[in-house]
Amino acid sequence: MFDRIKYFMKMENIPIHSKDDFKSMRDAGLLASKVLDRLYEIIIPGISTEDINPAMVFFSYAIKTCE
């Protein structure tokens, strides 16, 4: 068991991210948060994901172009 733990704790198995990587992750999280906030307004009981998907794409594009 300890051999498995040692294997997973080796440095080569741990990704090292740059500042740019973290900025990209923050930007993606912020976009996802904004899109979900907008989708909350249109989601009602009985709506299908087929109806939600076009709105999600529209909101994603609209939010990215406004920034």
C-alpha cells in the first residue's frame, strides 16, 4: 500500500501550473458562473436540456464578447 502512495506522490505525477494556467482556470470558472447565473433565469420545471443548450451557447458567446 505504501508503495502506491509513494508512486502517486512522486513529483512527475503532480502537474505544475504556471500563472497563465491559473488565470485561464479563473477565467473559465468566471464564465461558467456567469452562464449558470443566466441559465437560472430560463430554467423551469419540464424544460429539456435540448431547449437549454442553445441558450447556454448564446450566453457563453455574449458574455465572452462583452468582456
